[in-house]
Amino acid sequence: MNIFPLLPVTFRAARGAAPGTILVIAISLTAAFPAQAQSAVTIYGIIDQGLTKANSGTTPGAMLNGRAAPDTWVVKAGNTSRLGFFDREDLGDGSYSRFQIETRFVANTGALSNANVFWLGRSVVAIGSNKWGEIYAGREYSPAYTVALNADPTLWSYVSQTGSTYTYANYTPVAATVEASNIRWSNSVGYKSPEMGRVTAEFATGLGEGARKPSKSGNVQYKQGPVWVGLAYDGLDSKTNLKLVAAGYDFGVVRPTASYSRAKGGLNGDAASFTVSVLAPVSFGRVYTSYGSLSPATHLDSKMLGAGVQYDLSKRSLLYANIGSARQVGLTRTTAFDFGIKHTF
């Protein structure tokens, strides 16, 4: 029932009425509106602190993600510390609205990871339904990143990660000063589909707003039991783009994954990359190992090996130790290790 046409009449009748009468009218109007769903904001985050050291190899840090300065002990997070806020409100009939904002910081100094972007992780608002999917807007990960992330057992963490160099073919479409990341787009508008016969899809565009060309990105993923396959694309145009395919199979005792990427243009030029990784759950946590190969158009190929172990202290706290080693053609091998503690909440 639409009560808005009755409001002027109701309040005219209330003029001069006793305070108790007005209170009764107010309660009646409140009862005429449908009950609104309640929600609670979730506060979440990661505090990660560790120590890392690399040798004096001349293979650059870009070929071994997560390493620090050579021959120096460095206090450094294996997985970037963060603080986030999330809420999803039930609107009824399977519909919902949600928001998520997330900042990143350096735990050992308290400084922001990027002084120019406070909500570096993401800053997004969305509306959707379980039946029709979701439309979102704000600063959000590229859909291609979701596929690349799932191809790395470390989730792009620690010195053992395959990371952006090997699962993203070292693809960086624009200068860091524009987006502060090669895996996120500011000013994004996107759509996430519901599951359709074990298949999900996501498509997004990051409006350039005069600072760059609009980006276009998307993924299609299939998951059926232990099988996972993902296809992804991210690009500005036919000269600057990334194409990615990844797959994995969970045998229970071990989960191997593999990925193949081709980058075109951007700051680092054309390249192809390949990864293969193995993750094994064990009684105390998990162990993993990875191999990555990058073949750029410059023919300065690089290959990396990584391995690590995670010891679960509880559902929210863990210890980690990792080693990573990479070598680029014509340079000496760079090897690094890290160990530390991570707490999630």
C-alpha cells in the first residue's frame, strides 16, 4: 500500500492534536512501512610481519617478487598488512547491496603502503541478486587477477610466489602513478554473474577519465568438484593487453595448478610466461612449491623456483618460511628467503 498520498491529510488532521495523539499517528506511520533488513559491518584484516634477506645476485627484484635489498636483513611482510570494512545487506527476495573498503599499510612502521591512495586495496559499492548477478562500481581488482591469483599457491605472497612476473607475464599496462597497481583499476564499473551450470563470469571496464584509455577486463571460470579452469583478459586496446589461462585439479592429498599468459605492450613490452605449482595440505598446515618461466621479447628470459611451508597455530594465526630463487639470462642468480608470522581477523 502506498501511504505517501495520505501524508498531507494525516498531518493536517494532527495540527493542534494532543502530544499523545501525535505519538499514536507516528507509530501508525512507522508500522505502515515494511520492515528493513538489518546488517552488521564486518571489520577484517591481516597483520603480517617477517624477516627476509636476499643474496647479492644480479638478477633484478622484478624477477623474484617479494625479495628485499641484497645482503641486508629487512623487516618485511610476506603478505601485505591491511584493514578492511565489509557489509552486505539483505534487501529481500535474494537481492542485496554491499560495500567494501580496504587500506594497506606497512606494519613495522605504521605507514601507508601508498601515501597517495588511502583505500589502496579496494573501494567499491555494489547491488545484486542471487539470480541475476551483481553490478559494482569503484576501485576494484581486474577480473583477470582473480584467475592469476588462484594459479599461485601462495596467493601472490612471500619470496616463493610466482606473482605478477610469472602468472601475469610481467604485464603493467600503465604507470604506477596512475593506478598504483597493475592488478586494480580505479573508476571501475563491472558485472559478476551468478553460477550458471558451474560456470561464472565477470566483466568490467575502468573508465580512464582522461588520464588513460578505458580498460576492458573479464574472466570466465569453471569449477566442478576438484576441477578448476579459468580464462581471463585485461587490456586497453589491441596493442596493450594480457591474455591468461589457468587450471588446477584437487586430488585431496595434493593440488597441482598451471598457468600460461601472454602480455602485449605496456611498460614492460611483449612477453609470455608459464607456471606450474603444487600445494599439499599436511597435518600442521601446508607445503607448496612452484616453478615460473618468463620469456620477454628482449630474449632476456628468466626462470624461478620457489618453495615454502605454513604452520597453522590456529584458525587465524600461522607461521611461514619460504625460499625463492631466480636467474635472468646474462645475470647471476638471486636467492632470497623469508620467515614470519601472520594473523588474520
